[in-house]
Amino acid sequence: EDIPPMQLKDGVFRCIMQLYDCLLTEVHERCKKGLSLAKRLNSSLAFFCYDLLSIIEPRQVFELGKWRHVNHKIPARLQGG
């Protein structure tokens, strides 16, 4: 039986947003020290987001990336540039 994705309450979503922000900041900091670890952390973050897609509404998952991209500069090395 398929369970529809749930809409998270604002407080819970803010906690996930803070976790996402913390992890992406760590990826950015590790990128300065060694690209290998940064790539592994970035992959883990991608799997985290992918798993979120099966639990919560996709719109909320995409809001995480949009919020981070708008509010912070993501290093070009992590964007594939």
C-alpha cells in the first residue's frame, strides 16, 4: 500500500532545513581542506534529500535546495563548475 507523502509542520521543516544547512556548510568547509571528503559528504547529503523525497512532499525537499541556493553562495567546485 502506497502511503502519500506528508506535509511537515513548520517547526519540523525548520529543523530539517537547519540540518541541511549545517551539512552543506560542512561540505563547503571540507572542500577547502580536501575535495575527496567533500565529495563523499556531498553524496551523503544527496542521498539524504533523495530519501526525504519518499517521506515528505517533494515541494518541501526542493525548497531546501532553493533556500540554500538563494541565501548562500555554493562553491563552483561543488556545482560541477
